[in-house]
Amino acid sequence: MSFARTLLSLAFVAHVLPARAVLPVENWKELMELTGVKPIVIAPKSISEEEARLQHLEWMKRTWLAPELKRLEGAADFAALKPVLEYAVRVSAVQESSSIAPKFLDTVRAVFAGAERRPVTDFLCMLVLRHTPSPAPKEVAEACELVVDAPKEAVFPPLMRLISQALALTYADNHLYGISNDEQTKYYEVLTAYLQSDFDEEDARWNVYWLLDDPLSAVRWNREPRHIDLFEKSKLPEWARLNLAGATHIKWGWNASGRGWGIPKKDGYEIQAKQLVKARTKLTKSWELKPSIPYAATDMMAVVKMSGFAEGENRRTWLDRAAAAEFDHLSAFREYVNSSRPYHTGEGAEMVAFGRACAETKRYDSELPTIFNLALHKYAGDIEDWRPVYRHPEIGKLLVETRRLRTEKLVGTAAEKNSYSQLYFENWLIGDYPAAAAALEKTLIAPEVHWLGNETKDLASLVNVDQALVMREVMLLGGPKRAEYEKTLEAFAKGKWEECVALTQPLIDAAKDETKNLLIGNSELAKFQFHYGKGGWKDGWTPMPISKWTCWSNLAGKSEWIEKTKRMRFTSTWEFSKCLFRGRLGKDFEVRGHIAHSRGASAGGLGIFNGHSPFGTGRTEAFWWSMRVDCDGQNQSRVQFAPKYDAGSDEQKSVDSKDGIAFTYRCEKGRVTFAVGDKVIIKNGRMPDDAPSGDGAFGFGILGQGSSSWAEIWGVEARMLGGNAEKKAGE
């Protein structure tokens, strides 16, 4: 099938390209012309983002690191501290991977346990804590407090105190540490003093860089008006004041309209419209005053995304202005791709054409060509089946070739493993398992320990798959046991459960790496299906393998088996988690077991997911129905059947849940009922006739309020319903 026909068959460009257009696969130029996408032209004075980062690193070395190392010379712990402090500066300038941070932890913790306070050292050590894998929030917050409380007369850049206080307030906001009101009062004191500092042009540039970035951007959430007032009264240069105020107007409007995962205010859209007008005025003026800085032009792209184009503008206007300062300013290119999604004001075809234009620059010394990869992945997250796109030979070839050529430029740098991480996953997406396995090997940081970047985890989330399972599948399908493993998959697909178990056992016995867990999970799934299909063990019930995590596809948040309590616990760093059963329950079934969840300030709830979209569906197109069991005070839980995790329903009941809930969830002929003990609580949940079933159609997850919320299940069993099940149970 030709490239054009593939795109048209996917409803990819049908509304953009004329029906008569038949494009040969090589003719990307025509695709770009039809979608109005111009080539990427690199301005003569435009620098790369890497060059900008190096300039940032040199500024931090000069203003943060050099004075501190000079003060520490002769100290007994100087030799141990120097590499830690240098590392902290490099990682903050995106010149270092966080994968090696754990080796510094003993030194860092000794600093905070010591009696002698060195504010700059404390601050840089706190940054090391923040960049370690899975940092302990309370530990980081306590380190921030030590920095904030440094003596006022200390030789200490004001920005360091501000960043530390912003982090402390963020943790307080999340109910993880401290009292939010106290932290907020202290934060405004620090911010006010900081903004009255004297800034030269270079200081202003990098201070604005930090102020626009996390954590100083995150702390402005719901505090926009006061920040705008303080920014406008600051001693920063005019362009900087305008840039910061304009960016905060955007956040204010976004928040008021509920676009940031919140409930819109009563007049939220009117507030957003007014704030965007103010943002446009200030950001445009900021760009006019300082076109060599890309921040204002990048922020303007968000204004355009939400409010549309002004006279004389088009989709490329502000991207080209940002690129004139930094030709590969990633924030600008990512914003452009995101705004090109049909969800906003763009077209899917335009995303691909624009990505191709980026790839054609062949500037593999930067991430510019891999914007094609980003555009394709964003598109994949928005469609019902991404497999035909990635498996198209020409698309797949360009995808991995672009990543490979970029990776070759990164060998020996801190970004090397992250790029191999992406290359591994993208090869899996196109179905080249040997190449995926070879790239995965390049991510090793220790025997059987792979370092996979956040971009790879985000990509897995976009295409709605469990990255941990993908990694193990790649090791099997890309390794010497591929043929034997494929036979086990074929037996499972055909429902030959006993054969599947028999074929899998030799592979389990021979496995010496992470693949063993996946093989055991596959075997346990086959055993479950065998007993489930035969009518179960007792009264038709079959225990579900909740202690074997590879029997479940963990798509969001975290799930873990707690051996001590014999329970499966769900947590999340966000609002919910989602863990789907990899087995087959069919359309008509019952599941019973026990539920418990957290209460108080970090109240949790359990979601029972059903009718989930099948494998291959992008995240934003995935749909499911859920039975919600939410916290309703110290001893009660509120139960309701609802579409999606964040929706409600008219039928809600409260039940006593002080000691947990014994539940039975029943789905039969599209009707869902939920019983607590012997009492039916919900009986009107209606599943559509075409709701998906089978693999991945059932699961659990938390519906919580942050990383300290949790929910648990235990003693879970399943039973098949319907005449066929009754016949099998009676045999």
C-alpha cells in the first residue's frame, strides 16, 4: 500500500488532502505543500539549544560553583564534596544523566546530618537529592528548609533561596510536608526580596530561565495575581518583567478555565479570554525588546493555541521567531507539535509533514530531526490503532533512522543512554525486535539493570502499554529463544492452555534475567485460563493471580504485591493509576474480593475498570467504564458506576468500609451490578453493546489525591457467567 493510501485509510489526512491526490512515498515535499508546512530554515545567528545549555553551565560555574569551591579549599571534606557539587551543576544544566547520582548519596546525606551549615553546598546537595531516582519527598523538603533558613548575611545567590522555598511550598501544597500557609508566607517574603536584587543582563537571562522552569513555575499555580504584581515591580529588565508576567497570565487563564485538570470557575472562560489578551500584549513587547531570547516567542505559541491567530499570524509565526534565537529550542517545537494536534486547532497530516521538515534539516548535532519522532508519537496517542502507522515500512524506517543518527552523535555524552532508550522502544513499535534488543543492551548501567529515560516512559504511556512488560518481551523476541517463545504465544492465542504451560516451563528454567518474571506471569495466566474455562475450583470461582505483577499491564501509577499482608497495593504520583488484567474474562463474568483505601488528607479510592479499549489504542482515545469506590469520611465509602475515571453518576450509595469492603462485581449482558456482602448497592450500570472485552478489558486502580494516597485489593476471584460456563461447571 502506498504512503498516501495508508494515511487516507487511517483518516489521517482525508480532510486535508484532495481525494484525487495520490502521493508516492518519496514525495514528502508534496505532502508538505498540501498541508502548508514550510521547510525549517536555520537563521545565521541562531544558536543551538545545546550551546545555550553550555552557556548556562558556564554561568552556573562562574556564579554558583567557583566561589563555593574557593571557600571550601582546605576543608577536610573538600575531596568528597567537589565531585558532588560539580555533578549538581552539570545535571541542572542538562549536561549530566541522573543515573549516576546514587553514588553521591552518602556524601550528600552526611552534609545534611552535619552541624556545619554551608548554604551553597546545602543547595547543590539538595539538587542531587532531587535528581536521584525516586527521591524521598520529605527528605528533599527538609533539605530545602535548611537552605531557606541560611543566615541572611551568607554569601548566597538569592535565586538558590527562592528555588528552595518554592520546592518547600510545593511539597506543602501536596500534603507531603509542612504547613502550606506558613510556607506560603515565607515564600512571598523570599520572592519579594529576590525580585528587588540587582540583575545584569546575563544574570537576568538565566534567572528568567529558572523562573519559567520547574519548580518556580509550578508554585505559581493558583497564585498568579500576586506573582504578576511582584514581577511588574521587580528590578529585572523590562523584557524579563514582561516575559514573566505574560507567562503567568497564561497560567491564570489556563487554570480558571479548568484546562489544567481542574473544574472550571463559574466565569472561567471569560477570565481566560481576558488573561490571554494581557499575555499577548506583554509577550509580544518582550519579544520585540529581546528577540535573541526564545522564551517569549515560545510562550506566545500557547496563547495562539488557546485564542487563535491575530492578523498577520499563522501557525509558524512564533515558532520561527523562537527558532531565530535558538534553532532547535525544544520547548517551542514541542509546543508547536502539541498545538498541531486536532485536539487544539491543527491537523494530523500537518504534524507528520512538520516532523518530516524537521528531519530533513539533518542537524543530528541537535534534537531538531527527532521532532519527527515526537510528532508521530503524539499522533499515535490520539488514534484508535497506532500499529498500522508504525508498521508502515517507510514511516518506520525514517523513525528509527532519525533516532539512530542522532544517537551516534551522543555516544560518550550524558544523553547517550536516554537516546538508546528511545531507540529501543521505537524499534519495538515498528516490530524490529532484534534491533530493539540491541539498543536495549546499550542502556545497561549494571548487570541486568537498564536505565530508561522519562521520555521512553512517557512514550509508553502515550501508546498505552506497560513499558516493563515491553522491555521483557523485547529481550525474548530479540534474543536466542525467540522461536521457542513465539510458540508459547501461539499456544496462548489459540487457547491451548496446557500446551502453553508445558512450552513455557523450559524457558522459565533457563531464564537468568528479567524475562523470568514475564514467563512466570504468562504461565500463571495460562493456568488461570485453564481453570476459569473449566468452571473454576469451587462454585465456579478461580483465584486471580494478583501476586504475579506480570499478569497485569500497569499503564499508570504503581501497583505492587505486599507479601506481608498478601495484598495488591495501588499508588500514583498523579490522580489515578490503571492496572489491567492480561487474561481473558469475556463479556459475562463476576469478580469478588476485598477492598480498602487510604483516608484523611490523602484519601484514596479504588476504581474497577471494565470495557477498556484494546491494545493498540492511543492514550487519549482509550476509553473505559469504572466502578468507583471513593473515600467518604473516616468509616464510609461512596460507590458509583461512572464512565471514565473522572466522571460521576446520579446513582451513588455510601457503605460502611471501616474494615474494608467485601465486594462482588458482576457484568452480565451489558449490565453491571456491585454488591457489598450480600447487599446489591449498584444495579443500573449499563455497558454499551459494543464495549470491548477479552484481553485488557478488566482491571483495578487508585482514584486518589497524590502520591500518598493508596488503595488495596486482596482475595480476588473470578467466575465465568452464561450458559456455557454453567455447562462446564457441571461437567
